Amino acid sequence: MGPSKANEMLLLGRTFTAQEMVDCGLISRLIESDGFRDKVLAIADQAAQFSVSAVRTTKRLIRGIDVELLEKVNREEMHALGERMESAESIESIRQFIEAGKKKKAKL
């Protein structure tokens, strides 16, 4: 998924159709519901033909770089989240949310 689609999802809260997810590479394929179980088992059987150690090695090589990057990004996101949570804007928003909940409860 490219940055523009990711931004649509993260910043605008957009949801994507299954076909859109295939088109942007987030998922590899769609499997129709008719015969779903048999199709999934056929894919699993195909995957089971490969050496377990070869698959593990390939996954490690493919994901190895991603893991380091994801951990770095996660640290940065957690720092930014902490800053946001401590901001006056965030504290006021939480206060308003709590007050609205109290008002709803009082009406019951």
C-alpha cells in the first residue's frame, strides 16, 4: 500500500473494499465464498509442499528489514502519542467526552 492510500485510511478514516485492497497490494487475492473452505485447503496444501526451514528462512529475509523499521516507527509513534495525550487540546477533548457521558447517564 502506498502512502496516499495509507493516508486516506489513517487520516480520513476511509475503509476500502476488498477489491481495492487487492488493487493496492494490501492483500494478494480474493477467494469467493462458494467453495471457500476447499479453496483455502488447496492453497494450504500447496504451501505445505515447501520445506518448513526454507519458508522460515525466506520469511526472515523478507521481513528482517521490515522488523527493524517497524520497531523504529513504533518508538516514534509512541513518543508522539505521549506528547498528544499530554496536550491541552487532548485533555480538553477527554474532559468533554467524560462530561457528555455523565449527561447521558443522568438522563437514564
